[in-house]
Amino acid sequence: MKTALFWDFDGTLIYANESFYESFRDALAENGMVLPAAELYDFLHAHVSWHNPDRSFTGRTGGLWWSDLQEAMKAFCLDHGLSAEAADHTAFRFRQIVTSSEIYQPYPDAAETLKTCHERGYDNYILSSNFPELPAVAEAFGFSPYIRDTLLSADIGWEKPRPELFLEAMRQAGNYDEYVMIGDNPAKDIAGGRAAGMKTIYVHPRPGTESTECDAIVGELCDIPGILK
């Protein structure tokens, strides 16, 4: 049986983080501005695509996805009193910081689990709500030799849990006997994958979510090869 494994990234292969908030905060601080966390979160929730899954942005992917976010960030900075030069630098530094592998931490069993699945004949794909530069981050963690492709919402134009994202990912991957979504988010990864007809494996389960409807629940990534058929 030919199987495609779709791996979520943030919270699944790497520890969950607040990278967009922290990168925005740090970029602003470099330009002499400190704002309440609530203001920064309000901006990010309004303008970062994965906080707005009901919106399609299929005509604004890749570089245009970045342009839209950075232009909104510049406008935010100007509204809060930064000069045009400082606003431009803040948007530039934000992108530079948030796409650096140095601010992320992979789970210790992530690379080895991907390798084991690859060696057993499974095709690994990363399917993530994330920025276009994510493949470079995955490469820094040693994931790339075991990944067939990286499929990203910023390149597709839909966000989890929209079935359009999962269906397009399956289309791009090609013909398989089964598709399996592996993730840490019951709503975005698991429910989204199931709605698109995928099998699902819920990893790193959160307390109180043990009843999540899925095909399997595992505590650690290294448990996954043992439950795959």
C-alpha cells in the first residue's frame, strides 16, 4: 500500500511557540518601540492568514502573501508614531527574525521518526500553515532528506482547517492509496484532515482532548512508526 504522511510543523515536529508575536515584539524594540502584548496580538490576529481561515487568498500567495503582511505591519508602525524608515526596518527585521531556524526547537525524536518512516517506504510531506521559507527551517533541523515536499498555506491560499487546503495538498502529492494527517491540533489538523477524507494521527495530545475523533492518538512522534500499517 502506498501511503502519504502529511506532518504538521509547529507543535508537531517542533515545539509550539509564539514566534510571530515574539519576532514582531523584538523587531519593534530594535526600532525603539515597546507596546502592550494585547496590541500586537490584535494586529497579528487581524492580519496573519492562519488566524482567519474563512478567508481565501489564492490570488495573494508566496511573495504577495509576505507583501500584504509587511505592508500592514508598516501601516501599524506608522500609526504608532514610527518614521517611515523605522517602519520599513521593523517589517524587514520581523521577516528576518521569524524565518530564522534559531528561534525554533525541534522535538528530539522528530528527525529520527521522519527517517524511520522514510526508510519503511512512506512518503513524508510537511503540510503547515506557515511562511514560504519554511523548507529552509526544516533543512536546518535535518528533516529535508526524509521529506518529499513541503506544502504551505502561504503558497496554496487556504488555511487549516479548510478542506480546500488538504484537498490541494493531496492533489499536489499525487495518487496514493491513503493519506494520513499527523498533527497536534484537534480542530485544525485532525478535524480538518478528516473533513478532507484523510486518516488522522493526533500527537502530543492536550489534556482534556483524549476524546478527539481520530484514527490514533500517540504521546510522542517516535510512537508513530509502530502504529502505521
